[in-house]
Amino acid sequence: MFYFVEISSKNTLKENSHYLCAMDDFKLPITAWLPITKKEVEKRDWEQLDVILVSGDAYVDHPAFGTAVVGRLIESEGFRIAIIPQPNWKDDLRDFKKLGTPKYFFGVTSGCMDTMVNHYTANIRLRSTDAYTPGGKAGFRPDYAVVTYSRILKELYPDVPVLIGGIEASLRRITHYDYWSDKLMPTILEDSKADLLVYGMGEKALKEILQMLKKGIPFHQLTMVKQTAYFRKTEEGIPKNKNWKDLTLNSHDVCLKDKKKFAANFKHVEQESNKLVADRIIQEVNGKNLIINPPYDTMTETEIDFSFDLPYTRLPHPKYNKRGAIPAYEMIKFSVNTHRGCFGGCSFCTISAHQGKFIASRSEESILKEVNKVTHMSDFKGYISDLAGPSANMYKMKGKVQSICEKCVSPSCIHPVVCSNLDTSHKPMTDLYKKVDELPRVKKAFIGSGIRYDLLTKSYNKNGDEDDMMEYMEQLQKRHVSGRLKVAPEHTAPDTLKLMRKPDFKHFHTFKENYDKIDKKYDLNQKLVPYFISSHPGCKEEDMANLAAETKDMGFQLEQVQDFTPTPMTVATVIYYSGIHPYTMKPYYTPKTKQEKQNQHKFFFWYKKENHHWIKNQLTKAKRFDLLEKLLGRPKHGGDKKEFTDRKPENSGAVNKPKWLAEKHKQTAKNSGNRKRR
Ligand code: SF4
């Protein structure tokens, strides 16, 4: 399956060894990748490197992997750059020493995920696999990787600056709740001892940093770069900048003592991260000032195209040839990203916190060029697995009047209502899908990422054009669904949905009706797969019973469900820790104990026989006989045994069964009816 093969007979790097490339009939030299070994650095005749990146992920040279994106950007600025992927942090630290001292700085990232999310389940059980490591093997990175790597580098090279970035550093840039140690932690700059932090999608900040270093500006003087954070001793004061207003938040110490003050901080952090004209944030941390500069503007089309058009090989480094496939890469190797950012602002999600609320969209030309590249990969069979962004249907969407957006502090453009200034036209996507569909080597281009169904529902997106929505839906359902379409209503309880910043569930009913109509019209028989979350702040056990009953009524047997994980820097995590909503400062119930969480989760699986007795007990205790009957039917013979009539979900055949099975069942029923009549 793996489509690049080492030509050299031994697994060592040889002078002229080449690697079969992903593209038809091409062979790539090892220098096509950024170097990760001393030999590869020497092959480029580099005596000293300018920048060395240390990453918790294996090196996959693909625009979906942050380390590659940053590495290629640094290279494009004319710097000599190498990567140390997944260094061993337990031995004599030879991996950290093998490439010597960089001229300018070490860059450190945990990789594409926060290490703790990567390592542990929502129940804090250690995972046995790691999708970003060859062979999916776990154990190739430490817990809190950014802190571990950065401290090692600071010890080995005390005079070399360390710059941290990526999702772990970004979302831990200020006092935050750490679910895994169950405590508030200060900015990651404190524990990591790093010199500078770049938050969010860091290309613009990094570019400015590189250009200033090139001009000879010392690293410690980089205090005015947007989208960065750093410490200054209190006695040194705050560097002056007449263009920025300063916003001083509750100190780390105050947050430790007072949960309300911590919660109050969050509202400002979220608002300033999402504003087009934002303030500089100051927070006192153990006698120093943490200074977080305002974010950069959203990338323009030219800027984002430039990033995606860098000369990626689109392949894992050949070093991993014999260590097995990298699952995260296998998942995306035939997919193409269309945009970044998400304006949904869901309470439990970190996408807008990291990628931003404003959408940065690539040009059609750049996307089509990449699709074309993918179609020439040697094992491409005609199927693009995903043509999307974090929320699939936000491509090219933005405010109609930019000056209104400039003054906006709303964390979401579509909650509690769809903003009247938001242009939600799906036409650019419909057109793009059609163009990709027409490419001769593409049999099908699927939309694998979830879509925001609320944008496609006139009852919710009141200003949206219904014809535009329907045209998109038809194109999507007819040509771009790979048997199942993912949507994320996340819950059915109105209060929980409000807290999640999600629309009322009635709109999902409307969406499903439209979906089913198109499905029937074209005889597609494609499944709609809704995603749900249990144990979200505000959600009670009874809400979960209602969720189970309502979704059963709609014909679903849920599979895509998850237990809420409080990851750093979300509204929901702040409520989980403090019990207070940071915007209203009102208290909220949050299920926290293992038992509460397990109970909530069990309701998703009402259809499993082993849960019936438990469900009966819980609902009898709560005197919710109505829900009990909806979920399990009436007890057989009026008894109180575990056995119920076990009513099948209505519509289940129509929506969830494959066509052939539905027909078979229909035929069987007809035959048995005929037999009875006879
Ligand atoms: S004005 Fe509307 S479209 Fe613009 S950022 Fe605010 S909510 Fe979004």
C-alpha cells in the first residue's frame, strides 16, 4: 500500500539513493524532504542550521501537517532549516544534540494535537495508539511535549532562543484549566521556559520574526510581532505601542484563588482572539508580565495559496518506510483542504480559538492544482476522500460589510442567530465541487468533514437563499457523499444546545426532512450520521434520556457519540472547572464524576440489551415512564422483567438500511403476509 519505496537495497542513505515519489513515474531525491538527519544536512552542504524544529509528530511533508507547513515556510524565507521529529527524551538526549546549535532559534511544537488529548481518552485512560507515529505506535512523545522538549533544549543550549507554537502552546498561552492534572496552570511560557510563543496559525507571525532576525534584530527584542506572547520582568515595564490598547486581566495568582475571576478572564481572551482590531492582553504571572500581542488579520487568498503551494512532497519522510503507515497521513493523503477557520464558535470546540473565526479561503485555482496533483499519485484510484475545511461548508463565507465585522465582539457568526451581515452563499462551493467533479481522473470527490446543517436550513438561516441551499444540497448528496454524511447537532436539549452555542434541535428535523427528500428523489439511500456529546456542561441525565428517545423516534441508532473532554481554552472547559459561564457569570451544573459521565453515555446505547435493565431502573426512579416506553416499549406481559417489546426505531429501514437489505426485508414481509393470508 505504501507508495514510496526505497530503491537502495539497504535501509541506509546512499549518495544517489532516490525514492519513488507519490506522483506517477517520478523519483525524488532525499533532498526533496527537509532534512531530519546529520547526513541529510551535509548533503545540502550546510555547515550550520539557522533554525531547528523539534516536533512531537513524525515528519510528514504535507500541508495538513503543521511542522511541514512551518518548515516549508522557513525554507521559503531562505533559511537553512531541519526537523527533529519525535526525539527520544529519555536517553542521553542524543537526538536533541545531533544537528548541533542553530544560528537563530529552536522551534518547538507538540505536533497536530495537544499531547494530552493525543495520549488520553475522555476518561483519562492511556491510549494504545498514536495516529501521528509510524505504525500507529504509542510512546514516541512525552506528556506535555512542548514543556519537556523546550526544557531539555534550554538546559542543553541555554543561550539559544526557543520559540514554541502549534495547538498545545497556542491554547495554553494564558492561565488555563488542565483536565489531566485537574488544576489551573499558568501560561505554558512559565513551565516551558521558552522565550517566545506564536499562537494560532502562525505563518504571518513567523514570517515577520524571520525577516526581523535576518535584519539582525536580536531575538529578545521581538516584542512587537502580532500573534506572539512573551514574558517581561515587572520592573522592565510593558513595551510601548501606540497602536494597541492594553487590557490587563486577573493575575494567575488571583485565578488560582478565585474561580469566578478565572472565568471572567476567559471572555476577554476569547473576544480579543476573534476581533479584527484587538487589544494587547497583559497578565501578571509570578512576578512577571505575560504579554499577548493582538492577532494578525486573516490570511488573504494570496497568502494562504502561497502556503499551500509550497513544494511539499506530500509524503512521510522515507525514514519511516519500514516502520509502518502513519494513520493520520493515510487518512488525509487523498484529501484537499479548501479553507481554514470556523465562525461557529461552538463552546466545546477549539477550532476558532486556534484557526480563527474568520475564514481564510484558498483560490479555486490553487485547490484545483492540488487536486490535480493528488490525482497523479501512484496509488490514487479516482476518489478524493475529503474536499473541505474544518466545517466543510464555510468556504469563501465572510461578512458582507467588513467595517461591521471590525467592530464585532461576537464569538460566533451563527449563534444565537445567523448574523445578517454574514454572506452564507454556498455557490462558491457548489461551483468548486462541480469543477472537481469534471476532472477526468476524479471518479468522486467526497466531503468527508462535517457540514454545518444549520447554514442549510431556511428555518434557522433566515436570510439564506433557499434555492442556493437546495442547489448545494443536491450537488452534495448526488455526487459527494460517500455513503454517509456527517452532521453534528450534538444534542437535543434546548438548554444544553444554547450552552453549546448550537441551534435548537427542531432545525435538525427540518434539515433531515430536506435531506430525506433529496435522498428519495434520486434514490440514493445514503445515511445521515449525526454526532452527539454527553456530559457537556448543563446536560442532565434526563436530557440524555430525552436525546435517546428523540433520536430513536427519528430512526437513528447512534454510533458517532463522545463524552465531553474539557480541553484547554474553550467556554465549556471554563464552565466545567469553575461552574460559571464566563459571559453571564451564572452558575451551571456540570456532570463530573465517573459515574455521572458513564450514566449519561449509556443512554446513547439504549438499543443494547445489556443496558435495558439499567435504563428501566433509572427512568422508573425518575418517574419518566413516558421515556421508558419510548425507549424500550411496554414490558412484555406487563411484567417487570428485563424483557421489553423492543420496538424498532421508526423509519430505521427507510434511512439506515442499505437499499438491498430494505428490499429483501420488504420481500420477506410480503411473503410472510401472503403465507398468513393463505
Ligand atoms: S458582524 Fe456578523 S459576520 Fe461579521 S464577524 Fe460579527 S457575527 Fe460574523
